[in-house]
Amino acid sequence: MDSRQSRREDVARGAIILLISVGLAVVIVAARIGREPILSPAPTPTPIATATAAPTPSPTLVPSTPTPTPRPEPPTPTPAPVPVAGVDDAYVRDGRNIVCIDPGHGGEDLGNVRVEDGRIVLQEKDFTLEHSLLLADRLREDGYEVVLTRETDTEVNPSNEDVNGDGEVAPEGGPARTDQLDDLQARVNICNLAAADLLVSVHYNGAENVFLSGYEVWFNDERPFSERSEAFATFMHEALGNAYAEAGYEAVDRGIGIEDHVVTGPERPGELVPSEMPGAVIEGLFLSNDDDAAFIQSDVAEETLVGAYEEAITRYFGVYPG
Ligand SMILES: [Zn+2]
């Protein structure tokens, strides 16, 4: 083989290799260029996706929050009422237990007093008010509605009105209490106006005979609801007896009595408008008796007496709900 021929062959072979490598390079570059336009638009959709998704889910959570529905209904008191013939018709139950507390006396009217060495040391009007106010607080805490005929040391008819309409008032310039009927009628009116279910008149006794002592409860038996008044007087009498025993004081039991009192009846047509609810007058102790007076000033007196009043009232409404 001659050398020229072989050189020609070499050149031709080199040209083919060059063509092939150039062609390959063109194909690779072309492939790269072809891919790139597809990749470049990809990052643009991301900001649109985040912006639209964020605000929508938050308001949908609000309707799921109304949780107060499982709140239990308050239990309605349903003590079994004891029917009383002829009386229940006049007593439509309204679910309100309204107590009218009447703290006896007040203002110029001291009530019974205890005198030592010619000086007044105890006044009925003070104990009746103090104990009635405490009783009212306790009853309200128990869920009762309470109205008081007085809440301060005053007459209930201080401006001397002719409350009972009998044309008579206390003499001009004198204390309004001197016409007791007007003052007592004013008390009855307060209880009637409140449509009270029960009247509790709180008093403490006194007598010239200093040996008289103990507790008694009075009711009237001539009213249409006297059976209820008697029931309440019975509860009160029992509660006082138990309370004194618990306190270790041997108070004299003077029992339950039937008597005329302005606040509890009977009716006095033309003279008084009667109270329209059952009730009783309580005489807790004798201020004029040494032992009773010592007890009522003791530390346990308040709890003994007010606790007994509260217990009797609670027991009454357990039988005769308002
Ligand atoms: Zn009295």
C-alpha cells in the first residue's frame, strides 16, 4: 500500500469522525433547549395557590362552637302539696314562696321592755328587728322572696295616716303609735300588697310578774286558711322547743294558743282589712324574766331563735308551697 493512499484514507476518516461529533453536539444542545421552555413556567402557580386557600377555612369553624346546649334545666321544686278542702281554690300556686316578716313594734313603740334599777336595759323592738333582718337574709339565701313590714327602728305608720279608714288617727303632736290600729293595719297592708303566702310576726314577751317565762305561738282559727295557720304555729312551736333543747336552755313551753291579733285575724269588718294569708304571732321569750333575759343576750340566742324561725318556715313551705 502506498503512503499517499493511506494518508487520504486518514483524512477521510478524520472528517467522518468530526461530522459525527459535531452532529452529536447539535443533537444534545437541541435537546437541552427543547426542555428548558417547559421548566421555566413551573414556579409561577405557587403564590396563587397559597393566597386563595388561606382565608376560607377559618369562618367554617365558628358554627361548631355553640356548646351551651347541654346546660341542664334547673330542677323545679315539686314537693307534694297537701290538699286542704275549700282553701286550695283560693291559693293558686305560682311557684313563688313569699314570706312577710313583721318585726313587732318599732320607733316610739318600744314593745315589752326589761327594767333594771329604774333603767330600760332591753327593748322588744330591738330584738324583733335584729332577728327579723337575719331571718330575711337566711330565707333569701334559701330562695324565698321576703318582704318586711319595717327594716329600721321606726313605726310602720310614722306619718300618722288613717290607714284603716276609720276616721281616727293619733292626736296631733303625739307619737303616731298611739293609734295602734293604723300602725298594725299598715303592717297587714304590706303583707297583702306583696301577696305573701305566709305572715310571720316576731315578738318577745314581758309581764309585771317576773316569774313568767318561756315561749308561745298564737294563731287565729276564724280565717278561711286557719288550718294552715295552725300547721305553721305547730311547726314553729316544735322548732322552738327543739332549738332551745339543742342550745341547752330549759325554756318553759307555754304552748300554742288561739287568740285575736290584728295582724292574723279574725276579720273586723269596718274596722280593719284582715291579712289574706296564713300566719302566726311568735312570742319567743319573756324579757322580764331573769333566765329568759340572760338567754336572749347570750351568744347562742341569735342562732337558736332565727334558726328555729327558718326551720319552721321551711317546713311549712315543704307542705304548702307558694
Ligand atoms: Zn310584741
